[in-house]
Amino acid sequence: MAIRTQHQLTEQTWFITFTCYKWLPLFEITDSYSLVYNWLAFIREKHSIETLAFVIMPNHVHLLLYIPDEKLNLNKLMANAKRFMAYGLIKKLQEVENKQLLTTLSNACSEKEKAKGQLHKVFEPSFDAKAIYSDEFWEQKLAYIHNNPVTGKWSLGSQSTDYPHSSAAFYIDGVVHPDAEITNYYSRWDE
């Protein structure tokens, strides 16, 4: 049984990570990166949550979010995000009739999850959230996010700014992202 951490919003800027089930590259397979962009736009509109930085990898997402409402429940926010994206990912898999992957995701549901109406396990049950408590920690997480597509096993571009599903080009080259409204973290200190 997975132990879930109850995240309390004592800070306003968060480094958040969530992962597809068994690290399957579901965003890539379904070309569903837009699901994350749509969710980021939704939370900006509904909760005034600002996207400070992000990378959408084939099988996981890293975010730096500014969440101004301290009463907002981070667990509920992320559960709703994953549920919203899961429906979209499953719909895409059904459209292309990827029966093998649909069966894998269906078989991954426990009897308890099936009894609650869950048909597919699209994401790992939990997510990681760390409050940004210093400029050094911010810089570390920003570099990690931006270098993720070009380090380790990933080779999604020769430079971090080549990868389209990232805020790297915004911070490094000043390029406005076509699909995400990014709030420049550093501009907060210029005011």
C-alpha cells in the first residue's frame, strides 16, 4: 500500500513531478503534450497559478508553479490534474486502437480501484512536491528541468533549448513559448 504525503502549502513556489504508470512514454505515444498545456492554462484561469518553468517529458512532467492561494489543497489539485490528463490519454489510445497498451493499463488497476470505477492506471499513484525555499534551490531545480531532455538516457535535442516541451528557450533565449504562458521568476524581483 502506497503511503501518500499530505502536502501543506506553507510556501508558494513548488517543484512538482508526476510520472506515467511504470514510466511508460504515454505523452509521446499519444502525442498528448497539449493535455499538460491545457491544464496549465486551466489552473492559471481558475486559481491564478503561475507556471514559472516546466518540462513535459515522454513519460513524466516537472513543474515549477507559483500557487498564491495558501488554502488550495495541493493533493486535490494534482489528483484532478492527473484524472483530467488520464481521460485524454486513454481517449487518444482508444482512437488509435492501441489495444495492447489499453489492456496493460486496465490490468494494472487493483480490484479496489476497479470497484471505485477506475478503468485504467495511467499515472503512478503519487506525485513529488518540494517547496522552493531558497534562490539556490530554485536555480538547482530550474537547471534540472531544463537539462532533463538532454541528459542521462534522454537525447531529445542537442541543446536544452531545442526541446519544444520546455521553458528552457524562454529563460535562456528569451523566446515566448507558443503553448504555455510562463511567468518569469526573475521578474518578480525587478518590481
